[in-house]
Amino acid sequence: MAAFHFELVSPERLIFSGEVEQVVVPGSEGAFTVLANHGPVMSTIRPGVVEIVESASKSSRLFVRGGFADVSPKGLTILAEQAIPVAELDAAKIDAELRAAEEDVEDASNDAQLAAAQLRRDQLRELRSALNL
Amino acid sequence: MPSLKDLRNRIASVKATQKITKAMQMVAAAKLRRAQLAAEAARPYAERMEAVLANIAGNMTPGTGPALLSGNGRDNVHLLVVCTAERGLCGAFNSSIVRLARERANALMAAGKTVKIICVGKKGYDQLRRQFEKQIIELIELRSVKQMAFSDADPIGRKIISLFEAGEYDVCTIFFARFRSVIAQIPTALQLIPAQFTAAESAGGAQAAYEYEPSEAGILDALLPRNISVQVFRALLENAASEQGARMSSMDNATRNAGDMIKKQTITYNRSRQAMITKELIEIISGAEAL
């Protein structure tokens, strides 16, 4: 399978950079899979799991939060505010995120804020059930 | 003419000072390496972010778009975010940033604009307080922060945005020292709101026909606030590296000065000791001759 260049960057450091075969991106309007020669897309991402397939035998999963994905002819770049390997992820971390999101819902002072906070809370709930933690 | 004991004491005290400055220099050197690595590690994110924003902004008609990008059309109230260190003893590091900010503030006030100041770091606050007591709206201390993390910069970014949305100011500029090398830190003023992109990047903008999810404006809305935080984060990292660099070179100077001083004092000490011995000998000999 053809490979393309993929980079995962957080504000603090470059987390992943290399040639990969396939990446599943949790886009805000639905997850999508990026293969080589994908058309240029720019999408915000929701909290979720990025699945990186480097080769048939080697793949990894990372939890990302807040950011966006940029598919260009040069490859795929994900800018994430936070990225944690799924192996290091546990129920406590997600619960903490979820609690923060629930507080945001309660604290929201206007409609736009409320909608954004609710969306985030629902996404996290969904993620939590998906991971079966 | 100081006595021998005075001289001895003075030499001992300069030696003690030299040990302290030497230790500070070495600590700064170690911290500098870490700060530099952190600044370099953060670069890819900020660069990508800027490229993408420039790309989208380049495609938009000027004057439209969200207020964070194009400003709110006014130019009356300026917010200056002055980032300095929490500690002194780092040469002209703090003063040079403060001087740049002060010049800007004075120029703006002379032009009849209103100035508001947020100080990040205690040293800048101490220096600016004398002249701009009324203009300073907040002091953010990062004293407890050892290694600058994005979570330290994010609240500052949010604060800047919420003030903007509340209509507290029209233009926001951040002041910090860009790290060039150990001996050169350049005090820099960077305009955050309205966002400015270098012409070269905007020119290379419209190369690919992107598909946007959810929409161009939606992405821009999500990105711009984050970009502010990223810029603040970057400024703080550059500042941290610059501070350690400045401290290292100024402590190096101090150590060398102390060395020179010790050498000079030792010579004076030896001279006056010899003079004393000679004097005593002369007294003894002339006493013996008189008999």
C-alpha cells in the first residue's frame, strides 16, 4: 500500500512524524480515514482516538483532544491540543475531562458557550462508552 | 590605608560572591539547554498553525471575517501584554523589555490613545508600576512554574480573548525577548489582535482548493482563539530561554569581574604586608645601630 507523510503535533512537542499507510481521524463531522493521495481537506477534530497504521503489522492508537487536521498534497498534519497514547489512558483521566465539561455546561453564560460545552460533553460520553472503560 | 585584616576580609567576601555567581551561571546554563529544547519542540506547532491561518486568511476578502482576525475597526484602546522574568540578576533582560513597552505606551498616550497593561512576570510589574500604576489592569505571576507548559499559557490567551470580546480594548500587542543566542536577546513587540501574517506566507496561500469541515468560517472561529494561546505560549518559551541566556552571560561577567577584583586586592594585600615587614626590620636595625 502506498505510504504518505503524517505528523501529529501538540503545542509542546512533535509527537509523531513519519511515513504511514492509513490514519483514522475523528473529524468533528464524523470520523474519516486518510489514505495516500487524499484530496485536500481541513477539518476540526472532536475528542477521540486517532488510529495510525504504519504498516500491516504496526499500528498505534492515540487519544487526541481539541485541534484540527490538515490534509494537503504534502501529507496529513494533525494539530492537537493534547495527545495521549490509548494504552496510558484510563477511566480516571476521561472522567476528569468529563467532569470539567459538565462544569462548563453549568457555567455557560450564553447560548453559544452552552452549545459548545454540551457538544464537548456528549462527545466525551460517547468516547467513554466506545472505549468500554 | 586599610589594615591587613580589612583586606583579608574583603578578599574572602569577594571570593564568596564569586562562588555564588559561578554557581548561578552553571545553573542558568543547564536551565538554558532545557528551555531551548522546549522552545524548539514548540516551533513545529506554531509554524503549522501560522501557515494554515495565513492560508485561510489569504483566501478571505480583507475587512471581512471574524473580529479576532481583522480587528474591530477601531484603534483607540491598546492592550500591552508585557512578559518579563520572575527573578532579577539577569543583566538588562527585564529592563530592555520594559523599556520597549514603556516607549510604546508613552508614544500611544501622546497620540491620545488609551493604554491598558497586563504584566506577566513580577519584574516587569515592579518596573512599570512606578509610571503606569493606573494603566496596569492585572499582574500574572508564573513564579511557581518550573517548566513552561501550554496549560500555563492557555489561561493568559483566554483572558486576552475574553477582554477583547467584552470590548475592553481594540489592539493587543505582546512584548517579550526573542532568543537569538546566549549573548543576544532581542526585545520584540508582536501584534496579536488583529492578527498579522508576514506577507510571504499569505502570498503562497491559495495553492490548493481545500474542502472545509465544518466550514471555512467555522474552522477560523476555532483556530483563532487557539492561535492567540499558541502565540502567548511561544512568547513565554522564547522569554524563558532568553532569561536563562541573559542570566548566564551576566553571571559569567560577574564571575570574571570578581576574579579581577580578587587579583587586584591580593596584590595590594601582599604589597602592604611586605611594606609592614620592611618597616619593622628598619625599626629593629636602626634600634640596634643606635646602641
